Amino acid sequence: PKHPSLNPIKFLYAGHLGNAHETERIRQLMSHKFSHPLEFSFSVRKDSTHILGDPLPPSVNSVKILEFAPESELIERLTAYDIHLVTLKESWSGIVVPSKFFAAIAVGRPVLFIGPESSAIAKWISQYQLGWTWSDDNRDIRLIIESIIETLSDCSQKNKLNRRCYDAYQSYFSRDLMTKKIIELIEQ
């Protein structure tokens, strides 16, 4: 049941939603009932919303399809959500690294990664404690969501996690840092 007095945990999927991205487990996630209200927003191209399924699953969770935000409003859009969804099909691991992961942590938001444990994103999430991973072979999504709810419902924990995400981006993944590394490789 929904709890009107509780602020929902707000999930955002922003960016391309195509063949490389896991959608069946997104539908499963949106269909579950949890102890806390959840909201899911998708900022994707209109022509890719059919990948989520039509109609969207009946759910106690709120689902919204948003227009792409203009670049001038992008940071505001990305920071308006508690956690970002990033997905990758097992068969695309090692071929694609979804850039939405970097966008999320750049604005200080944790990630729920739906994809293989063997992927670089799952390893970075674990190494730097940037969120949660739901892979085919790990624990039930209900346990993961309950952990997310517990963490994000506590202001102190949420703020520490957001800061850790931002700091990890600045320390390991920023454009300036990656550009310097590429230049060093070329010069070698």
C-alpha cells in the first residue's frame, strides 16, 4: 500500500533506451510493491518508450514519461531524482558502457545498475560504493530496494552517498581526468 505521508523514492532513467539495455527487469521492478512509495521517470526518446512495453504494467508505483530536457535544464533534471537507473544486457557487456552512469555520479546521484556483475559499471559501483547492482545471479530485487529505501530515507546516509558519488566522479571519471589519461597514452 502507498504511504501518503512518505516522500517517494524517485528513480530516473535518462538517455538512450535501446537494444543494449535491459528492459524486462525494469518492468519487473516497476511492478513490485514495496514498503515505501517509488516513482519512476523515463527521459527517453518517444520512439523508444515502446521498449518498456505497452501498456506499462499495472502498479502501485508512479511511472512518468518525460521529454528530453534542454541542455540548459539538464543538471536540474538529473539532480531532481534520488537514484538513477542504468541498464545493460549481458550480451552487450564489454561492448557498451552506458554514459548515463557517468552523468548520474557527476551530479552526485547513486545508481541502481541492472546488468551483469562482470561489467565495468558493476565493478565501479562495488569498488567505490556508488549504489546497487541487480544482476541475474545476485539477490532478490526486493532486498536491494529495501536497502535503497533504508539508505535514501536517512538524510545523513543519503547525503554521504551523494557526496561519495560526486567525489568518485571527480577523482576517477571526470572528462578532464580522462582526457589527460588519453593524452598520456598517446604520448607513450
